[in-house]
Amino acid sequence: MDSEMRAKLVEQANYHRERMKRLSESEMGAFVKRLIDENDIAWGVFQDGAAPDGFGFHLIKGRRTLEAAVASGKAKNLRVSAVPCIKKELAVAAEKTWGDGSVKGTE
């Protein structure tokens, strides 16, 4: 992922984080689920002191979609969202609950 895309995802995650500050815990869960459901690709964004820019990224949803888009060169029309996460483990949990790693039929 190039630095421009990383910066856009961080900006979007910060925007969503501000919106989430006004929500109850259950509303936050619904908001995050909606961010994932309504987009082709969803990235979890979290602080990472080891990264040059201080942020880490975990792909929550859209692995196959992203791979196909990169291979075909047609990634421009994809809807991409950034989910703010306190730590990487929460991004992994979101993937398992609502993303590519979710167990369908148990929601």
C-alpha cells in the first residue's frame, strides 16, 4: 500500500472515530458493521509504533476483491472504508465477526 493510500485511510478512520464518540457501545457496533457491509473493502486502522507513519492496517473485508482488482488493474471503482481500531486485535475480531473471516450463519 502506498503512502497516499495509507494517509487517506488514516484520515477516514479519524473521521469515523470522531463520529463514533457520540455513539453508545451498541450503536458503535452497528456503525462498524455498516462500514464493513456497505463497502467492497474494509481496513482496520490502528496505532503501530513500529510503522514509519505510526499506523498499522489489517484487511477486514475484501481480500479476494482486492486481489482480483489489482490483477485486472480495475481497482478504481471499489468502495473502500477505514474502521478505527484501538489495537490490531480488534481489527482481527471485526474480520472474524463481519469480514472475510466470519463464520456465515452464526451472526
